[in-house]
Amino acid sequence: MDRHILISADCHAGPLPDQARSYVDPKYRDAFDTFVADEAGMLARRAEHTGEAIYGDEALEDFGGEQAVAGGGMDGAWDSKRRLDEMDADGVVAEVIFPGGSTQTLAPFGAGLMTYQFEQPAEIWLEGCRAYNRWLADFCAEVPGRRAGVGLITVDDIDVTLSEVKWLRDNGVFGGIVLPVDTNGQPFYNHPRYEPLWALCEDLEMTIHTHSGWTPNYGNHDGSLGIFLFEIGWFAHRPFHFLVWSGVFERHPELRFVMTEQGATWIVPALAQLDSSYEMPMFRHLRTKLPRKPSEYFHTNGFIGAAFLDGMATDARHDIGIDNLMWGSDYPHIEGTWPHTAEKLQQIFGDLPEDEVAKLLGGNAAAVYGFDVDTLTPIAAEIGLTRDGLNK
């Protein structure tokens, strides 16, 4: 076939407020209505967190002026048919969906990539996650085989967490779960309380993710936004350190762990630093429980979902691992490749070998998430990007 099976390992979607409400358990709907009505409070929390808006007015104007955006293309964040049209136009055959669609959509009770970013009862965070998961299951079912949804969990009660993971798998949300970057006062991820979660995700082939979004509250002060932008990736990397050092990947060799929208090249010096500690003679007692270097566990269990795959990342692809790197369009966000995916991919991948491009643009994602390539091939034959110009 002369077309790519292009799989975006990082896209975003979410319900509109009225849609979200219908997925909230009736006993929580009054609380949901209060949450939605508190627009001033939500805006205040955002301003307090980073000091100023993440995107500047000029960048927003530039993005809003794009023909596809101005024509309603971002409605695909919640409109299934519009989304499918935008994916087809972009040449994307399948996608992995994370929460956080657009300014129109709503994270129920704030649950999503920023779960636990402000104080509210644990049961409310849980219901926010469940409401989103119910919506996501229906959203993915509208296009069978092309949408791998990534569900939300809380970690306040591990038995409840396990039940939610099973529900997600039973209801077709096969993309896996997002691990909260913060634990809401619970022990962090090297604690044995999480062992049943790792075991279940391995058994059910539910990929575990971290995604950038959560940071501490930096306050409404000068410099807060810059600090946020610099540190947002580090906090998303952090759970990997805990899982690798605590032997999670040694005990669960089939467990998959993906770090998404956190850049890509950082992993090379990070692994070198982790290996350096591991190999130092004074710390050789570390090796009594961890028989392999941290970098080895990354290359067997870890993956990078690089929404911002650029020339620096492709130059480092062999250092990162040609089998450990996945491209994402970040639809419908301002910083992604949409609506110019074909043009941007030609710029980035035009000089790379065809077999490597096939892995980075879809092959690796198909293997990690279990997409049925036989099902996707005829779709790619109709809407996929041609190989001309992307491969040498």
C-alpha cells in the first residue's frame, strides 16, 4: 500500500457541559450544576495557578484565523461526526484520545489531566472521572476500532480504582488509563498499595499513561507561567522514576507505560542519569533488587507519545529507541499539527527511511494499543497520507 496507517498517539476530546451532565450520576447533579455555575471560581483557580493565561492573545488570534478552525473544526472536540471529518481530512486513520478537548468542553468536576489540582472531596473527583469515562466509552463506540480512549482513575481507594479499570476494559475503552500525577495525599507510586493496580493493568493489557497537565499551584505572581511551562513536563515524568526504581517493571514485564505530550529528547539524558546512579559502586546495593539498568526497563516497558515530534526528536530517535517513540497530532489543540499535518510531517520525516517512518507514525502505536491493522488498512487506502514526500 502506498499510504501510511497514520495513528495519532495524542488527541483530546471531552463533552460539552450539557452532555457531561447527562453522564453524571443523578445524586451528584446538583453538585455538578453548582460546579458549572461557578465560572468565576474556575477562572480564579486558573489565574491563581499560573499567574496569567497560558496562551497569549496573538497566538490565539493566529490559530483562530486558520480556515479549518474558523469553520468550526474544533467542534470535533465533542462532535463525533465533525471529528471524524477532521481526522479523515488530516489523514489520521486512528487515534488515542485523552481528556481536555477545547474551551467549549468541560472536565466534569475538574477531573482529567489536572485531577487533584484543587481541593474537593475524593468522591467528587471519582464521580468526575466516572462521568467522563461513561461519555468516552460512548464516544469511542461511535467509530469502532479507530478510537482508543484513555480513561480516568482516582487513587484514593485502590479497590474502587480496580473496579473502574475493569469497567473501562469491559466497555471498550481499550487505550488504557491516565495515572494522576498527584495522589491527593496518598502515598506515592513506589508504595505496595498500588501493586494490584499494576498487576491488573498488565493482565488486562491496559496501558498506563502520564500526560502533562498537573503542577503545583505557583500563585498569581510574576514568573508563574514560565515556571509552569518549564516544570509541567517534569511532574509528568516523575511517576516513571518511582515505577522503575521500585521494581514495577521487573515484576510486571508486560506492563506498558507511556509518557505523553512531555517532549521526547529529555528521556536520553534522564536515562543516562538514572543509569549512572544505578552503576555507581557505592550504590551497588540497588542492584540486589533491580537486576537491570533503568534504561533497559524503559526500552522494554516505556514509550514516549510525542505530540511535538520535531527534527531534534527524530535526530535522536535511535537514542530514544526507534520502537519506543510515537507521533501525535494533539488535535484539536493550538500547539499540535492540525490542520496542517501532512505539510508538517513532510518537513519532519521527509528524509527518514520508510521503515522507520512507518513505525513512528503508526506502527508503534498499533503495537502498544492493539489497533487491528487489518481493519485500518482499507481506511488508510482511502484517506491515508501518501508515502511520497515522507520517505526517501
